[in-house]
Amino acid sequence: MNKPVRTTIVFGLASGLLLLPAAWLMTTQLGWPLAFKLSLWADAALYALLLARWTKTRLLSILFPLLLLLGAALWPHAYAGFFLLGLGIFSWIRSGICFMGPPLRRLTAEVITVVGGAGIVAMCGPGSHFTWALAVWLFFLVQALYFFIVPSIAKQGTAVQPQDPFLAAMREAEKTLEAS
């Protein structure tokens, strides 16, 4: 399992466990709907920072999409629009800004992961706090599939060059002698 897959799964588990307590902390000042949308925005922003870090993308590149999503989170009575815009911005940051590759493969990966993740959240029918936590974690589990469909930047950037076994053994011997 490569690093983005493992980190996405762990991030999803942490998000599922911490999303509702974070919203509860803000509820007294902001009210439940706004606090919950801001918690989801913060979750998306943290994941966008992870994506930018993995691909060494400038943070300024992801700032506009995140500010757009923050504006939607602050817009009153816009719940379904916020969730749909959030899915679109999630895809925009991941496939449009951070991970560049063949467009058809990226589009296929986004359709599978975003529609699949949103479908699982809808099937969970988040009504209780436990089902929201489970739905968020399952959403990120589906998002981890993206990195199986679209190869990571590290795999694309480095082609494996066949090495001469003698030169490889000589380099290892030199490293051993230098360490002594």
C-alpha cells in the first residue's frame, strides 16, 4: 500500500472520529448547520493541504478553491449546494491542480471515487452522530481508490533504470566502507 492510500485511509478515520466533536465545539457560537459545514470545510482544507504536500504543489494554487468552498459554507441555508460544490472542489483540487496525468484516466477516477463516495454517504443516510462518522470514514475509503486508478507522481516521475550489478555492488561496498 503506497503512502497516499494509507494516509487517506488514516485521515478518513481521524476525520470520522473528529468531525462531530469539532462541530460540537463551534455549535454554541454558530449554530449546528454552520458549525457542521465549517467542520466539513476544515476537513476538506486539511486534505487539500495533504494533496498539495504530496505533489509539491504551491499552497497558493489551492487557495482559491478553498475560499470558494468557505464562501459556500458561510452562505445561509445552502446545504445541498454546499455538499455538491464541496465534491466538485474536492475533484478540482485533486485532479485539476495536484495530480496531473491523462485526462480520461483522471476523469474516470474522479467519477468513480466522487460518485461512489457520495453514494455511500447517501446510503448511510447520516442521521445520527455514529452514522455521520461512519459515512465520513467510508467516503475517504472510497477516495483511496483514486490512487490505484491514477498512478502517483512519484511513480510517474521516476523510471526504473536497469543497473549493472557490478556497479550496484561497488556502490554498496563504498557506502559500507564510508560508514565504518
